[in-house]
Amino acid sequence: MAHVLSVNVGAPVPNPHKDTDTTGIHKLPVTEPVDVRAPGPKHGGQGSGLVGDFIGDRQNHGGDDQAVYAYAREDLDHWQQVLGRELRPGSFGENLTTVGLDVNGARIGERWRIGSTVLEVSVPRIPCSTFAGWLAERGWIKRFTQAALPGAYLRVVTPGQVRTGDEVVVDDRPEHDVTIALTFRALTLEPELLPRLLAADALPAEVHARVRRRQGFRLDDD
């Protein structure tokens, strides 16, 4: 059964890796239920979709299209073996650490029912300098990008609560084949895939605009 292994919430900590003074990437598991709601726009909104979770760089992170970040425990296990170090739930700054769910194979616009909330798969995570600095692994952005295991950002369709142990039920799956992994590859190392992304109406408007310009994301130097 696909379920939430851990719900992770971050408090502000100093961020020496970016111009912003603080970051919420240091996320720790919580045992109590967490309220989930649409946070509003990146600028002027509440940042994270999880009440009590901190977002430092609201120009590039958080907002309705990046309200909740999910990463699979199975992919953390892959990196744990590759890096030779323990990666606890929340190590990648994810809000939801899942088990039994193909997060990177999820289709854009796919809807997950978790607890009393419904979330919609919106876009992959693009690695940044804060992530690289937090992991403190040489060449991390390049390695993370080449692996194409980015995890998924989700928007909040129905507000509610989530907690550790909640089942993840895929309520709706679009007919197109635009997955999180495909979208990530198109936006980073394989721009020839960009036209395929237009089949996914649920992609954020910013990403659709990039596709029409045939432009991916510029990755930070690592």
C-alpha cells in the first residue's frame, strides 16, 4: 500500500548558500497531523502548503504550484547507497516522504488523496545552490540532474490534514504520458523533449511559457 512514511516540516535556519538569509530546507519529521492549504502566490503568499513549514526563498520556491514537495523513500535509499551516508526522511527538504509510490513516474495533473486532502502533481523539483550546499556533496547538482529522480511538487486541490501513515490513493490520472521524470529531463539536459510537455495542461504557466520559448531552467553552478 502506498503511504506517507513521514511528514516533514522545516523551521528557518541560516542559509550561507544563497542571497536569502534563511532557508526551510532543514525539515524534520512530525508525528501530529499537519494542516494543508493552498498557500497563495509565491510573492505575498504563505510559502508552503503545510501550516508551520517555512519557505525562505519565496521568489523561487513555494506558492500554489510548489505547495508540497514529495520524495520517495525508495529514491532516498538509492542516494543513500550511492553517497554512502544515511539519509533520514526530510533529508532532501521534502514535506512528504512516501513508500510504495512511483513519484517520478507520476503524471503531471495526477491527483493523490492523502488523509483528508487532495493534492495534484504539478512540476519536478529543479536543484538549486541551497540544495547543493545543504547536501555538501561535490558536483551534487550535476549528479542529481543526471539521475533524473527529482521528486514532485504538488498543488493543493482540497485542503485538509495529512499525517504519518496516511494511505496515498491515486484518484485521477491523465491520459497523457508526461511524467515528472520526463518533464525534468526536458527542462534540464534534454531540451529536445520540450514540445512533449505541451500535452500536460496542468503544468504551471511559467513552464508552459518556457516550453513555447524552447527554454529550460539554468542550473546553478555547483
